[in-house]
Amino acid sequence: MKRIGLMIGLMLLALTAVSCSVLQEPEEASAPIEAAPIEEAAPVEEEAAVEPEAEAETEEMEEEEEEMEAVVESNPITFQIVQAESEARFTMDELLKGSPKTVIGVTDQVAGEILVDFANPVDAQVGTININARTLTTDSDFRNKAIKNKILETDAYEFITFSPTSITGLPDHVSEGDTFEFEMTGDLTIRDITNEAVFVVTITAVSESRLEGSATSSVAREAYNLVIPSVPSVAEVDEDVVIELDFVAVP
């Protein structure tokens, strides 16, 4: 009996310790989020004029001049994500008290830059996307604390980052109002673990002063060691987590 009582006491002590670590107040965001700047390429300078020969210029020279004019006329624009009109979120499914539950965590604290030349959209660049994990919220305060304290450890790892390494499928031409889709591959870092991830991105060029879009990827919890705390009411949490971003970007 004494041994059973001791075991029960140790179990209660362990549960109390786990509950305290889960329910403690996590750190708040250290500052409003800001975009990491994209390093733009140096502007192309127009070459000095060359005296033409006696005869008319050759076709090759004319083509070279046309290419140079196109470069000179290009106008790359740096767009920044607008927090007030944007949202980053994660979605995963679980069984809560025996019933299916879709958990959604959201935040508007997402930042990033997009460099676009509408005359040559195939050369568009996307800078590092930052999400402040300390500001993610769901429909449950208990779940919020569990996610921040035990899963994402946001006191130590404030940001989730995505650093693009390649973009495929960009169009050769974009007109105002066009919507196009492409894939963006890069390094996704959650806590202290980085893996390659692929986002499917859809963008509408509303105008030369407004982009609207979305990006979606799915990651495995195991790949980031995202372990769900043991809670009696929660069972069968999905292995995959969907990460989404709806955004508006302006110059």
C-alpha cells in the first residue's frame, strides 16, 4: 500500500510540474515585426554612344541596342507585406474529447519583401519571410500556452522563418489584374530545426502598387520534433501541419 501511495504521489507531482510548465505565461513579442530587406542588384548604366560606321548599323547591333533599352527601362519595385491586411496561420486536426477538431493558429505579425519588375517578372525575388511565433493564437488560452511553452518554445525561439532558395514557374509577362501561380522552395526554420519546404504561391497583380496573394505548404511534425503534450482530452493529433499565408504587399 505504501508503494502504491508513493507511486500515485509521484504521478501527481509529475502532472503538477507538467501543468505548471504548460500554463506559465509565455513571453510577449519583443517588438513589432519588420521585413528583412532584399539586397537589390546595382542599376545598369547605359553605355556611352558609339559612332556609327559609314554604312547603316548591322542587325546584330540593333538587337543589342534594343536589349540595352529594355534593361534601362526596367523598374524593379520593392513590395512589403502589410501586416494589417495579412495573416499567417497553421492548421492541424485532432480528436478533442472524442470529436474531430480542426485547430487553427493565426497571427498578423508576418513580414517580408518581394522585388518585382513588371517588365520582367521572371526575375522576381522574395526575401526572408518572418513570422512572430509568440503572437500565434487559437480559440483556447490553454492551447495557446501549450503551443508556445512546450511545442514551439517561443521564449527561446521567437520567430519562424522561411528563406527562399529558388522560384519556379514565374510568367514571362504580367498585366494588371493577372493572377499567376508558382512554386517557391526554401529553408523553413521552426525553433532550432531547419528543413527544405516548398510553398505553392498564388499572386494577383492588382496594380503596380498592390499585390494580393496566398502561399501554402504542408510539413511533418516529426521533421521539426513538434511533440504534443500529453493531455487526457486530446488524442490522434495529425502528423501533418498546414502552413498558410494570405498577404497584401505594397511598395
